Amino acid sequence: MESMARPIVHDDALRQRLLDVTAQLVDREGPEKVTLRDIAAAGGTSTSAIYSLFGGKSQLLTAVVNYGFRSFHASQEIAGKEGLKATGWAYRKWALEHDALYRLMFGGAMDAYAEGRSAGGPDGGGLADGGQTIDAMAPLIGAVTAAQAEGVIGPYNVMLIATAFWAQVHGLVSLELARGASMPIDWDALYDATLDAGIRAWAPRP
Amino acid sequence: MESMARPIVHDDALRQRLLDVTAQLVDREGPEKVTLRDIAAAGGTSTSAIYSLFGGKSQLLTAVVNYGFRSFHASQEIAGKEGLKATGWAYRKWALEHDALYRLMFGGAMDAYAEGRSAGGPDGGGLADGGQTIDAMAPLIGAVTAAQAEGVIGPYNVMLIATAFWAQVHGLVSLELARGASMPIDWDALYDATLDAGIRAWAPRP
DNA sequence: ATTGTTTCATAACATTGTTCTATAACTGCG
DNA sequence: CGCAGTTATAGAACAATGTTATGAAACAAT
């Protein structure tokens, strides 16, 4: 209250810049390989900024994951209106385009960093958890419900079907990401056939 | 040829002990958290042993992954004879019992270490790759073929069906491992329903 | 015993996440 | 206008960890 002091440089703009830079570096090199010093240099600041804005590497990565979830969710939202298969294809597209980030979000690699929860800033607080996964599933749940209304999907439990679909797609994508290049498989065709099979499996019984 | 020297202590017995110890530690703490010094201490030796026997942390983890694949493969082999659903349940059982190791094998986390291929010792050489995944799928492929013979599964491409099944199960398991506790889902029931749906999807068409 | 050779535990090194500290940048007042 | 007060930040110091280098230990041959 007495007197104001040195003006703030570690502001929201820098925070956003660091998020962008980190997302890029993580996508390029993976979360382990990227160092705080690199991130700081790329953002034109010092490692202190990461500590004052996020709290540490763990929280920075958490914030990046949250950032990723928003992008992924938006992508699913759009595709969700175009039906079940479109949602599946959009899922794969996003995952292949965000390789390392996808693994960080869904691969459980985040657990390696989980321990010190941040106080909960406007955005970065709280560890990425199932809540976000369920959030991200909302468009898929919507698509399943719509398909039921159209009679394409039978009257099974919606959450169960959605999770089954999600797991199917996630499994294919993570298999493709992890071992795709070294497996003699036509992933496009497999993906297509699998989506159809998934729908077939939950079609109304005659 | 001139003269023999100090007797070898870094032998195959120690190698095996280090493999066991590392597998345990990795399963308990994950591959990032476990340190070479801890491993060496737990094995009653020094970090040098890891370098002379494996080449480094990367190759040690690769060897552990290979070790894991053998165990997993054996488990699948047994279950494969009992049918498709049994294979799926055995898959899940093994994965839940080997949490971190499973992620190391199938989660793509190994890529973080991939760079220096070892010369290829009797066992640890070569990075774990798609070959092992396909190997591990063999029992599943057998089960699918058997199910086709019984008329439970239709005349679709076997590899395609097997991969679809594998992805389905892998997706469920990794979702459960990563977010299971924080999602309000009855995983047992979901697993059961999903296995049935998978079989239904590829049933012979009328 | 001495020498030579090989093996291995330990010490030194480089990198990286994190914490500490001293300086920089500003305000308000004399 | 300068000086004290205050806060933010860059950079130094610290701790941990994978890796490499070094020198001592253990044995055979002479």
C-alpha cells in the first residue's frame, strides 16, 4: 500500500507466450526432452517466469494439457454435429497432429509429474484429471444420443456406448502413434472398418 | 591371452537380478522416477554394472520391456486357448497388475529414451518395436481364427479383426489406468459389455 | 614378490529442475 | 531532484541424476 514498485513483466501476455512456446516444444520433442531453460529462452525470458507464472515444470505442463484439452474439445464439438463417424475421424486427426501433446493428455505420462498441486491460478491450477476427459467426451455423447434418435444405435446405456467408442478410437490411435510405422497395417482402412464395426455392434437388435 | 585377470562379477546372474529389481522399481515408481543409483543399490552393486551389462538407462529399460513382453505373451498364450473373451480378460488382468510396465511397453513412453541402440547383447539389444507387439498379438490372432472356425466370428480379415479387438481392449485398459479412479464408471461391467459388443460386431452376417 | 592385465567401485562431469539472492525498476516523499 | 522503500526479476547457487573417466583391486604368469 505504501508505494508501488517495479512494473510487472511476468504478465498474462508472457504467460500465453510461454504456453504457446511450450506446446510447440512439447509437440516437437516430448515433455521429457524439453527443458525449462529452453522454454524460457524461446519465450525471451528467464526460468523465473515459469516459477512465478506457473509454479514449476509440472504446473506448466498441466497448463499446456489444459490448453490442449480446449483445442481438442473444440475439434470434437464441431465434428460431433456431423455424426458418429465424423467424430471418430476428427479424433484421429487431432491426435495425429498433436502427437506428443496427445500422449501427455491421455497417455498417463502426466502422472510422472503429479505431486505438487498449484494453488489454482486462473487457468493452470489443478491437475488434469478425469473431469476433463469426460468433458472432452461430451460431443461424442451427443453424437451417440443423436444416433439413437435416428435409430442407428439401439437403446443401450449412452455412457457405456460412448466410453466403448472412445476406448476403441483411443486404442487405435495410440497403437498407431506408438507402433504405427513398424506395423504392416493400412491404418486408414482399419480405422474406417473399425468405426463401422463399432456402430454395427450397438445397432438396434432385430 | 597373456594372463587372466580379476574375476567377473558383472555376470548373467547380476544381469538377471538387475532386470528383476528394475522391473519391480519401474512398476512401483515409473520409469522416470527410478534412478540408476537406486537400481544399483537394490541390486547390491554400482552403477557401472548397468553400463557394462546394458549400456545405460535406455538399454536397461529396453531390456525390462522385453522381459515384460515375454511375461505378457505367456499370459496371452494361456488365455488364448480359452477363447476370445478370456484373452481380453487376461489382457486386462496383466495390464492392471503391471501398471507402469504396461505403459512403458505400449504407451509409447519408451520413445523418450530412444536413440542409442545397443550393440545387441544376448537379450537386451534392439529397441522394443512393433515386432514385439505383433508377436504378443499372436495368441489373439489364434483365438480369432478359432472363433471363425466355430462360426462365432464371420469371414472377415483376421488381422483386421484382431487389431480392432486389440485396440478396443488396449483403449479401455489405458483409459482405466490413466483416469480410472476419477471416472464414475463400473469398469468390470463396461469391459464385459464391450467384449461382447466386439464379438457381436464381427459376427457372421445373416 | 613383481609385473601385467582386466574388472569394477568411486570420483568427476554435464545437465536440469528448483531455490536463493542481489540488482533493477519504479513510486512517493522530502 | 534525489533518496529511501518496495517489489519483480535475472542470474547465481544448489541438489539430483545420467554418464564418463580414473585409479585401485584381484588375479595369472613369471
